[in-house]
Amino acid sequence: MYTNNIMKQIYHPPQFFPPIILHIRKLYTNTYQIGKKLPKSDKLGIHSVIERKILNIFQNAVEASFTEKNKKLLILEKMRIDIELVKQLIRIENEIHILNEGSYINIETALQEISKETNGWINFIKTQNPLL
């Protein structure tokens, strides 16, 4: 009990996460749930690559939110590339009938929203620091 009180005093979790982090978290949980229903060959193939890339996107978003402004742009550019790659991989999953149409539309819509938020974040940084 004493240790628990110390932890409450030392660790202060952030009170606010940028909305993009929450959207990426939701995207990952949805993608993970879909993966649990897939055949093993699909789950361990293209779908595992998609899950790893979404986790990379999540990591980059968290990293960018805690990084100095002058270093955020590089992280966000990497994140934008990973988002576009995941979009293409999801399209492939849909084309080869791994994903049903409803799941594809839900994931694609979430990816488009995350992509818009990322591009908005990049544009905001560029307008704040025109030299970047």
C-alpha cells in the first residue's frame, strides 16, 4: 500500500493525448480483432505486416507528441509514409478477399482520418517554423 502511494506521487500520466493517438489506438484494436478471425496463413502473412506497421505509426505518434518541435517533422514524415504503406496493404487484403467489404471500409476510413490529422500536424509545424 505504501508503494502504491509512492507510485501515485512519482508517475503523472499525461492528462491529454492528441486525438490522433486515440484514433491510431482504435485502428490497431480493430485490426487486431479482425486478425484473430483470419486463417493462420493470412494472419501470419500480410496481416502481421499491417499490424506491425500500425504499431510503428502508433510509436511515431507518441514519440512526436513528446519530441521537441524541430525534431517532430522527421518523425511525422516517416509516419506519413507508413500510413500510406498500410493503406496499400489494406487494399491488397481487400483485393485478395482476406478482408470483407465492411472491415475494409472501416479501416480505410480510419486510415484516411489519421492521414489527414498527420498532414495537418505537418502543415502546422511548417507554418510555425517556415525554415523547416
